[in-house]
Amino acid sequence: MRSRESINRRSFLAGTLGALSALAVPGMSFGKSVSPPVTPKIGPRSVEDPSFWEMIRAQFLLTDDRVYFNNGGLGPSPRRVIDRVYQATLELEEISETGHEKLERVREDAARFLGCDPEEIAFTRSTTEGMNYVARGLKLRPGDEVLMSTHEHPGGAMPWVALKSELGIRIRLFEPADTAEQNYDTIARNIGPKTRVVSISHMTCTTGTVFPVAQIAELCHEKGIVFVLDGAHPPGQMPLDLHETGADFYATSGHKWLLGPKGTGLLYVRKEMHEHWRPAFVGAYSADYDLDRLFYKPIRQAKTVEYGTRNIPLLLGLGEAMSFLNEIGLENVRKHNLALCNMLIEGLWDLPEVRILTPTEPASRGSIVTFKPLKFTMQETIDRMAERGFRLRPVGEHGLNAIRVSCHIYNTPEQVEALLLELRKLFAS
Ligand SMILES: Cc1ncc(COP(=O)(O)O)c(C=O)c1O
């Protein structure tokens, strides 16, 4: 799919670990500690200090006998996030209150983190839930067309495919390409007179391909098409400004790269969409309402989907996770992860028994590397590597039969080297 000649290896290496020494983290503090359990305090540090990333890793409960490379599936939470959930649970249980009023502060923090306004943010339980709120809230009609890639995750695609079967909307699929330019051209070519929605992953779950979303948004808006992004992956692994993406809707999970509690998510609804979007589910807090007068007026904010009782400690934990990432610095996170991915790609290039499926173009990739094993099947390779202690993710989608490696802040160069070594040994056997 991609030839190694298409990359300048020297510039590629420029992003490797050496680059980390240029980063600085002023005043980082892990100070939250409750009793029990206790989070160790880490004072101001700089990432030039080789022990910095070890300190980061030490914040996680991950065991050393297992090398976890599946953050794209599920992100572990650092100890202070778990502490925050625990502490908030204790506090709220002592008075038996929901704590709903604490949510607005987290919403403001989330909006700042994601580059949007608080009224554009809703708390959900996952990317999938957010995508359902979008698909069911747009009130499409039979014959309306939704354009998606063949690499969409079920959580991003199924809400639309269900509408095809229930309502008779049409779905058009396109094959992702290797470069931003090709992807833009492909999408432009596939937009037709019936296209009402373009719904794609910001970064695909299969090969980690990043689409040129700002340009695609411009194209969609010129044509009056709604642009929906399944953003399960980018938040937490790179700096992000949702206004700059141009998306009308952006759904993400708290429990992946944001390293938040499981069962948390965020949905962004661009202000201009608030009047046009009618979420399928409503309840207390989602509308101005009076049963006696049968009065019902939905709140024209993203949070209209936050009906009924929520689990506030989990969402406070999500806020804590964003603080943790802010203190490290999203640009530092991006560079750290990219350095590991670059190391991995460099090593995989030298293995004739694999084919790298992730785009080599820097603009089209992030903290995910996917390769196809050629000597053994995907499952054989996954199983043999699991025996050696590596948690990798099979990519069976769309017949790719590949293996996905996700690198996040708790992963180390030694782990990448160990993975390459074990792959070499496996292929030599
Ligand atoms: C691109 C993409 N979209 C959606 C999802 C579903 O996420 P969740 O289970 O948090 O809803 C995933 C999960 O891996 C994903 O990779």
C-alpha cells in the first residue's frame, strides 16, 4: 500500500526520541492525593529529564509483565483520575446528592480543552452514544445520502446503517487513500446531489489514517452538507481545536486517549446546528417544560442530550484526566507518541514479513501504526505476541487482516524495541 521510498527517512527520524529533549513542562503537578488511595506527588519537571516519562508511567496501574499497546481500544486511567472518582463518590454518598451542579465547571474545562464553547459540549457515555444522538437528531428523509469511508468503526457507522434499514436513507462508501490530498479528492468526487451528510472518522480505527478535516469541512459547507466526525481517537493524543476542524458534530470517548473513566464521552455540537438538531431522547434537564401546560421547549445547547440522573463522579474524573494531560501538554504528548510510532515504523520497514498500512505522510497519521503480517495470519501473529506479553489489536475490519499498535504516554522506547525484537524472532521461527 505504501512504499518505503515515499518517505525521507532522515526527516522521519527527526521526530524520534531525540526530539523529546527539546520539550519542557513547566510546573507540572500531580498533587491530588486522597487517603486512601494515595497518588504520589511529582513536582515541576521537564521532559528533558529521562525520568520524566518514567514518572508519567508510574501514574498508571499497568503491570510490567504485560506491554499494553491498545490505547485505541481502551485507555488506562492514571491513579489521580481513579482517586478523583473515588473521592467524589465518597463525598456525594455521604450526603446522598447527585452533584449535578458540579458539572458546569467540567464543561467549561472540556470546552477549553477541545477548543469550543461550553454550550457546544454535551457529556455522553461514549463515541457510539454521541454518534447515535447525531444520526437520530438530524431527521433525514428517505433517499437522503450519507457518505462514509469503508473503514468506519461500527460505533460511527451503524447508527447511519440502521437508518438505511429503518428509514430508507442511502449510504455511499469510499475507500480511504494514502495521502490527505487523495482523501480530499476522493470525498469531493463522491459527493452527489443527494448527499446530506459526510460522516467520517477524524482518525480511522483501522490504519490510523487522519483525514484533512478542515478542508473537507469547507467543501461540505459550500455545498450545504452536514459534516460529522467520529472523533474517538484524536482528543488526548494531539492538540485539538474543534472550531478549526469545521465539524458540525464531533463525538468522542473519555475512556480512550483522554485516559478518563470508562463509560464517559463528549459530544460537540456546533452552535449553528443547535436549531436544526432534534435529539431522539429527552427528559428532565433537556428542555424547558411544564406538564400542566403541556409546554415543551428544548434547550438549544448540546447538553439537551443530558437528560435524567448522571454519574457525576465519573465526569469529574474525566475533568481530572484532561487536567493531567494539560499539565503534560498536548504537544508534548503528541511528540512523545509520534516518536514511538516513528521508531516502530522504522523497525517494521526492515521486516520483509510485514506491510505497513498506516500512511507514511506525517499529516495523515498520529499515535497508531497498523501493519499486515505476511508470514503468519493476523490471528496467529496476535496469539503468538500475546504469549510473549504484548497486547495488540487485531484489525479484521474490511478484510484488512492487520495488527494495530497504539502508543500513548505510558509506553516506552524499550517496549517498542522489545516488540520489534519479538516480531523478528517470531518471523525467524
Ligand atoms: C473510530 C471509532 N469510533 C467509535 C468507537 C467506539 O467507541 P466507544 O466504544 O467508546 O463508543 C471506536 C472504538 O474503538 C473507534 O475506534
